[in-house]
Amino acid sequence: MFVELDTDEKIIFNYLKKEGKSVLDTIAIACEFPTSKAAYLLLNLELKGVTRPLPGKQFELI
């Protein structure tokens, strides 16, 4: 199944693809987004079935 991602979502996707799982704050810093925007983008990716949340504000690709 192919999911269409916007530019900012692709940045987070590529970061998680390279790093594996990561904490929200680390994702935000590495991708140069405010934490609130990173959380919003991660929620969108979760709703699209691309990422999943883990305990401790961590996220990983599915």
C-alpha cells in the first residue's frame, strides 16, 4: 500500500527510517521542527498507518 506524504512528513519518515525508533523531542530537533509541529506530523503519520507510538513518547515506523 502506497501512502502519499507531504514534504514535512517525508523529512520525519526519512529520519525514522535512518534512526529506527526515536523520542519526540529528538525527532523535532533533528528535523528542525518545533516540538508541537513534530507531534502533529507524527500523529498524521500514525493516522496514515506509517508510524506507531511507543511508551515514553517514542515513535517508530511500522
